[in-house]
Amino acid sequence: MIRSKTGRRFLRGGVHLKRLAHAYQDIISIENLLLAWREFLNGKRNKEDVQEFEYRLFDNILALHQELKNKVYVHGPYYHFRISDPKPRDIHKATVRDRLLHHAIYRILYPFFDSKFVTDSYSCRINKGTHRAMNRFRDFARQESRNHTRTCWVLKCDIRKFFASIDQEILIRILRKHTQDEETLWLLGQVVRSFNSSKEGKGLPLGNLTSQLLANVYLNELDQFVKHKLKAKYYIRYADDFVFLSHDKRWLESILPKISVFLKDELRLTLHPNKVSITTFASGIDFLGWVHFPGHRVLRTATKRRMLKRTRGLEQDSPTVQSYVGMLKHGDGKKLAKMLK
């Protein structure tokens, strides 16, 4: 378990804010690097580059520690490849040395930032995830529709090319609001600026563990705006997909341009024009791979086809089949589960 220190508090505009109490030395300590290695190693022992690093583990960790201590550390290059999950995605994989550092940063910073996030942000967080997000969505729909006795409208939004569009300088400015430790900010700057998408100063690599945390830090600005400025009660975000539920369609229509302006002005992001909609919950809402209706949910057609394609010819007890069978328990998937078995 990671211990989280109490953050320092200070006044800004009469409001108490909490700052990160951990120091740079906590991140770069040999103890933290060794603990980070143990976490990083899970499931990677058979990788050749991991074995090479582990062969001289203590020498490599000591060398990394000295580079960080003397602030001469420079992040290495990325290895780029593409996957289909289901749509094509560009993955950028860092070296073992750099990925170890990402784990060291993550294990110190995650507890602090996680405590700052809104309850209904579900992506890449401990004890959250897609299933909890879907259940929360179902509960919100039931509450706002008064147990399905009145119309519930759902505003669905998606951010266009989110990871590739993150503005690195805005991200560092956001991080500065949470810590005054210049050494920690220097290190985070090294990681953030180690990558560029098609545009200079833009993007975070999908392959970095730190990217998951930093993406949530970035969009937490949107979450806070939604909760405290728009006063949205029924709001859920999973990565760059987010939904609002309300019986008042006009209110949803009124907040949409405000969201668009906030994303553009504050975060240099834009909504995907083809993935914004306001529809009734009863008509079926496609969210997180399932189509949700009052009282039940069914697997999205594209997800169903992909599942059947991936499991064709596999044994019933194969990990892939068992994984899909487990997933189908979260909706109306008994018939599909029988097909897989």
C-alpha cells in the first residue's frame, strides 16, 4: 500500500487549498525506485529488455537515482507501434528505465491526485472502472426518471483526439497549482515534454502509466467546472467520454455551448462533432460498450461481432473466452455466453 501524507494548506481568495506534500526526494529515493520496480515487473519477467535491465538491477537503479539526484536525467526515445482496440491506436512505448521512473512517479502522486478527483470520474482509478461507471449510469437514470415514470434525457459528449490534443504547457500549469516543489515540477516537465504528437508541445503517449494519471489531472479541470459552475448533479466521465442526465432537455441544450467554450478556452480541446447527442434514455444509450435501456442493457453490436471473431476456434476454458463470459454477466448476455461456451 502507498502511504499518503497530508497536504499543506494555504489560502487563495479566502479558500483553503490542498497542495502536494511529497517532496522530490520521495519520488527518486532508492527505496521508492525498488518498490516501483517490483510493481513494474508484474507480468513482464519474460520480456528481453526487462531481463537485461534486471541482470544489473541495482547498478541500473543506482545510476538512475544519481541522474535524478543531480538533475541530469533525460527521458529516452519511444518505440512506436499500432494496435486495433477496436479502432486503430498509436502506442508509444518508453524504455524500461523510463517506464520504471513512470511507476515511481505514479506510486507517489496517484494517492494525492485521486483525492482531488470528483466521485464520478471512473477511468484508470482504483475501485472504479467501466462496470462501476455503468452501474452509476443506471442508478442516475432511475433517479432522474423517477423510476422510469418520466422522460430522462442524456447528453453524450466525446473529446476529439484527446490524448494527441493535450496541451503540455497547460498541463504543467495545472500541475503547478498543486505543488510548489520546483524539483518535482522539473521532473514532471521532463516526462510531459518527452513526447510530441503531430504538433509541437501537444499530446501524451498512450503507452505511459503516468499518462493515465496526467490525463485525469487535465480533465479534472472540466469535472470541477461541470460540478461547481454548471451545478450538474447527474454527470459521469470515463476518460474522454462523458454524459449528463436530466429530465430537462432545454437545460442540457443550454450547457452544451458552455462546455464547448470551456474546453476550447481553458484546455485547447474540442468536442467530436459526430459524437455529441441528446436523446432519451428509453431510446437506448450507447455508453462504454453497452446499449442501456430502462431495466436492462445489451452489448453493442460492434463489440459483439469483435468478441465472436476473437473467440472463434478457442477452447471454452481459454482466458479470452472466460474473460468475455465474465464481462457478459454485467448485462443481458446469457445467450451470448452460451454461444461462447
